[in-house]
Amino acid sequence: VALVDEIVCGDDASNVPKPAPDNILNICKKLGVLPIQTIMIGDTNADLKMALASNAGLSVAVLSGVGSRQDLSPNAHVILNSIDEVESLL
């Protein structure tokens, strides 16, 4: 996955549950980038609220998961029908 530099999973020892911003902030620190330089992609409001709480540059909702457009739109800068559309944002 050439567009992904780091992943934190729910069962990782360093994981802090969403919507806390810790996971994004820790990844940014590890990679030496500012949160504003990142894109958080998710299909739940917890994902998107984590992006907003961390001051991520872009909070992207994808509708190919569990969230609906109506549910996700308040916390998303951009809404995509599918994860396949992400590359078009770059």
C-alpha cells in the first residue's frame, strides 16, 4: 500500500481508543510530520472525530463501510462513495 506510511490497529499495545487524537498524534510524531499534513480516512464518526481532534489536514468519510452520508457528514471534510476514490484527492 504505497499511500500508507503507518497503521495502528485496535489491538496494538500503543492504541488509544478513538475518538481520542492520540493515535494520529503518535503516528505524526513517529513520521516527523504535522497532523495538518495528514489525511484520516474512516467509515465511522469515531474515525472522523479523531481526525478533527488531532487537527488532521483532511477528514475523509467513505461510504463503503458502516456509516451513512447523513451520519458522517457533520464530521467529514470530504465524503467518498468508496475507498477506491481516495487517490483522486491527492
